[in-house]
Amino acid sequence: MDELEERKQWVRQHLERAHSLPTLPVVIARVIGMVDRPQTSSRQLGDEIAKDQVLTAKVLKLVNSGFYGFSRPISTITHAVTMLGFDAVKGLVLGCSALEDMEEALPGLWEHSLACARTCAFIAEHRRMGEVEELSVSGLLHDLGKVVLYQGFAQQFYQVRSLVETGDLLFYEAENEVLGAHHGLVGGWLLEKWTLPAKLVAPVSDHHDFRPHRSHAEWTAVVHLADVLCRAEALGNGGDRKVPQLQPAALKLLDLGLEDIRRIMERLDAELDDIPRM
Ligand SMILES: [Fe+2]
Ligand SMILES: [Fe+2]
């Protein structure tokens, strides 16, 4: 095993030991269990989330933030569950609980994640894809691994940050160098452990390493493109100053040309004006 592979294994083992993972609050763990049981109804799931007022407020705020562009405000969790579906709600609940630490890890990362989620929806709508809500949850969670690394590997995380500042590296390149694994993989491992469906996990794992032959490549391509567009527009802050390179294979798979990108960018400009540019 070469040194890089060894470090990668080490990161994974470290993450697998439950205590080094961000802890899942009891209510979230219960919600996840319920989503995975086929006999759960929207009402039961809504009632369970509603027991936690702080979580309820956060989820409703997110749902009504322009995230999904519903024409009328959604005022109850049960309504949100009915509109969005179980897996999207599960992702949102996870996002709200895990990503609130983002501000501490990397200022601007929450805004970057939100912008990416909404851009995923713009791309999906432009291409008339289905399951827009779930796809945008993948966008919301795409950089979750950065929070995990901050929480579980603080020392290495600072090393990564200083490498990014002094070297000419992108965040994920510096992570590969220091840890042998980047935040995409790390976030994907965590979401897998939290039993999110593969179609939501794959775009998170692969958003910096797009390969057209992999499973769920279409969704990965959307998240990859959304991430790059948000970085190019400086919406929020992904942690580094350089913009990752757009993979031509992703555009090819999505069958998008320059004119399509221009129109999607127009929507970013018009509709994401509530997200700070950093
Ligand atoms: Fe990323
Ligand atoms: Fe990102």
C-alpha cells in the first residue's frame, strides 16, 4: 500500500469509529430511522420533526427561503414532507443539523452550500429533470466533508487551510496532499453511514472527480457544474480562492452548451441576490 492509500485508510478508519463523527442528535437519528421504515406516514414523520421546535424552524426557513421556489409559503413540516418527499426531508434535516457548524469551520460555506443547492435546481429545471428537490439536497450537502474534517481532524484541517493560502492549491487538492482523501469522499462516507440513498451520496463523493461511467453520473455532473458556477460567481465561500475547473465531460453528459450556461448564469444573477458574494 502506498503512503497516500495508507493515509486514506487512516482517515476512513478514524471516521468509522463513531465517536469521531459529528454526533447525530437523538431527534435526527429517530427521523432517519422513520424515513427508512416503509410503513411511516408523512403525518408521523412530520409529527416527529415537529417535536423539535428549533429543527422545525430551521427546516421551514430553508424550505421557504427560495430554495425550492414554491409559490405559496409552506407552514407545517407535514406539508413540507408531502411536497418534498421523504429522502429530500431527510437530507434537509441532516443538512440543517450538520451544516450549522459550517460557519465555524469555514465562514461563507453555508451560503456557498445554499447557493449550490439552488443552482442544482436551476440546472435541473433547465434540463427538465425530475426529482429536483432531492438533487438540490445533494447540492446542499456537497461540501459536508469539510465540516467533518474540521471536527474530526482539526490539526490537519488547519494545515490544509494554510496550504491553500500559501500554495497554489484548491481545497480538495490540499486535502489530498495532507490527508490522502478529499472532503467529497469524506462527506460521502458519512452520508453512507447515515443511510442516505446512493443517488444522493454519489454526487457528494464525486463532485471534484467527475467520471461519466460512474453510477449517478448525471446527478454528479449537475452538482459539479453547480459548484463551479457558484464559485465562479463568488456566492458564499468554498474555502479557497481558485475556481475548480469545469470538466468538459460533465457538460457533454448534460448536453449543455455555452448558451445554456449563459441562461443558467442569468438565473443565478437574478435569483440568488440574497446570497452574499465573498
Ligand atoms: Fe467541494
Ligand atoms: Fe463546493
